[in-house]
Amino acid sequence: MSTETAAPGPVTASPGPGPATTGRSRRRTVKRVLGIGALALALAAGGGYLWLSSTATVHNTGNPDCMAVTPTDAPAGAHRQVCSTLADMTAAWGRGDADAYGAVFTEDATCTTYVGTHYQGRRDIAEGHAALFDGFLKGTEPADSYLGIRFYGPRTAIVTTRGEVSRKPPRRLGKIATYTLVRTDRRGRRIAAVQKTRRKGLLEAVSFRLQPATGPATAGG
């Protein structure tokens, strides 16, 4: 008994992009090139850099007083607990006290710095900052402005800030931090995670000029 195998039929290439799709793609590319060229000319002209930087002005600067920020859905006394924990963190940094700094974090906390260093656990955070307080960050003081405080149930709070650390009062607050705080007992809260990001004002301005829809609802926020 023989078995016959059908010969494969001709391979048909999938159709490529149509003329309309190709045309739209080319127009988008041309617009981007022209936009980048216009920005380059603006920067080359006198005061171009200052002009572009001014388009990235921060409007949502926050409030330096944590207790003056209106939280959302805060359980009774929780707002003050959160602000107290963050105040303890700031004071410990200002003293260069790494043990006290680590104490405001939970045992399994994470801390990601704006340069991408990722600390895992209270001990790691304290030991890493002990070296920093004795080195790069020696003599620095934190400055913070609070953008928002949100509560999710009785245990969890999210706090966003603008901040900076320096040896003298900073001209601007160039870092964004997001803190997650959890209730550890009836009277206190600790930081379970913090993520810090360095704001790139010039890159932000370029993005907003070329693609305005990428900007936040609070312009330059």
C-alpha cells in the first residue's frame, strides 16, 4: 500500500504596507525631523537654551508642610502619623544618623535611589546610608515639598514629594519620590518602599514640544 504526499503549493508573500500607510509613516518621520531641526535652531540662537528650559517650568511645586496637605480617605490620626515618620526620616538624614534613618523603614523595605541603587531590607538601607553619610552625602540636608498623600484602607498610604539634598538651601527641587507607608501598630507607620527619580527638565521640555499629549494634566507638572 503506497502513501502519497501532496506537493506543497506556491508560497504567497504577505502583502506589504499599502501606499497610504507608507505615506503616513513618511509624514510622521518628516514632522519629527523638522521638529528636532526647529529645536536645534532655537537652541543655537541667543537665549535658545533658556527659552526651551522655560517651557518645562514646574507648576505643581507642592507644599513644604506635610500637615498642610489635604490627604484622601485618611483614617483618624493617620495623617499625623505619616508626617511624623517622614519628619523623623528627614531629621535622621540631617544628623547623619544611619541607624535612626533605617529605623523609619520596615524590616523588609526597599529603597531605590535616583541613580538606580536598590537597597533591600532595613539593614541594607542603614548600612548603605551609613557609608553615604560619611562620604558623598556628608553634611547634606534634605528639602522636601509634598505633592500628595493618599490612603488605601487603614494600613497603607502613598506619599509623593519633590525633594533635594544639598549642603545649602537648593534653588530647585529636582527629584521626585514616591513613598509607600504601612501601619505597623496603632501609633506608628513605617516606610515599606521608596522610589526616587531625577527630573530631566530639558528632556521633558523637548518631549512636550514634540508630543504635547505626553504632558501631565497640570502643565509642566
